[in-house]
Amino acid sequence: DTGVSQDPRHKITKRGQNVTFRCDPISEHNRLYWYRQTLGQGPEFLTYFQNEAQLEKSRLLSDRFSAERPKGSFSTLEIQRTEQGDSAMYLCATVGQESYEQYFGPGTRLTVT
Amino acid sequence: DAKTTQPPSMDCAEGRAANLPCNHSTISGNEYVYWYRQIHSQGPQYIIHGLKNNETNEMASLIITEDRKSSTLILPHATLRDTAVYYCIVRVGDTPLVFGKGTRLSVIA
């Protein structure tokens, strides 16, 4: 258990619906990453927060995706108008204050039907 | 794109040492070598990292060649619970992890 939690663990939605995922990091970790992992592939970077500031976004993060981290605590990732290609595992990771190891949550598996 | 090359799969007998190779011939002087693993349906788990010296922790040992163009992750006594996909990543500072496809290690009883 890394101390990073994600909710929900599984989500099934119909194409065109909006979904929101939540990540609760280790409290003292001020850097937070989102990744996406499709079947048979390694995780791919989506976006990164330092406290509440979103500092970097991948080109994978289309206009339908938005991430927030109010007050620099938990983070949410919303996907609007879901498409079947959005089906993946969405992973959140946090980084310690004094080291650069990333600690991952268990992920949210999204299935778009 | 990932800057590392790993074999797609390996087998190891339970109780024996598992030696997982990684090639990173284009590594820069300030890039560290990180290893993560991912057990089925879980998030990746940090294992170990190093710059140029060999490193050991409670999970594994990391051997980096003198020219830093390759490394080997050693699990000294593999168990069935070590069955996972192992990722070798080179990285500078606190930057996004760039995962390749990793090595699928199967530990066999």
C-alpha cells in the first residue's frame, strides 16, 4: 500500500457520457502526476501538478480532458463526451518531498461501451 | 519514446535469482536508471534507482555497467509474488516517467 488512493476503482460508462476520477495523494507530497495505460502498453504521462498549479500537459490530453487539484490536495481528472478509445487504466502518482520516486495509486479502470 | 530496451519476457525458477537486463546506450550523464514493476491490475511499484554506482535495497540490487550503457536488476531469491512486468526507465530529476513495454517476468514453481 503506497498511501495513494483512487476512486472509483472501476467505471463502466456509455460513449458520450462524462466521467470523473479522483486521486487522494499522500498528504505531504506536493507533486502529483496522472498517467493512462492501455492494454499491453506501459503507462503514458498525461499531466502534472505542483501543489495546485498544473505545470505540464501531454499532447495526449485532448480538449475533452481536464484535471484539477484544488488547494493542492486531492486531484480530479474529468473526461467529457467519452469515446471507446478512452478505455484504459488511469493512474495517479505522487512524489516525495526529498526524493523523486513516484508512488502510484491502484488506478481507475475505465471501460467505455 | 522510451530510451531503454528490454527483452519482452523471461522465466525464472522460484528461489533462484532473477536477472533482468536493460539497455540504455544513449543515457545522458545526469540521467538516473529507475526500475518499477507492475503486478497484474495494480499500479506500478517503485523498486530501486541508481546513477552510476551499484545499489541494493530490501527488494533488489541494481548493477550498472561502468559505461552506464546497460544495467541489470537482480531479484536474489525470486518468489511467485515477483511475477510482474518490470520496467527500466532513464530519467532526469523529477520528470514524467517514460515507460516502454517492459519485461514480463514469470516465476515458475
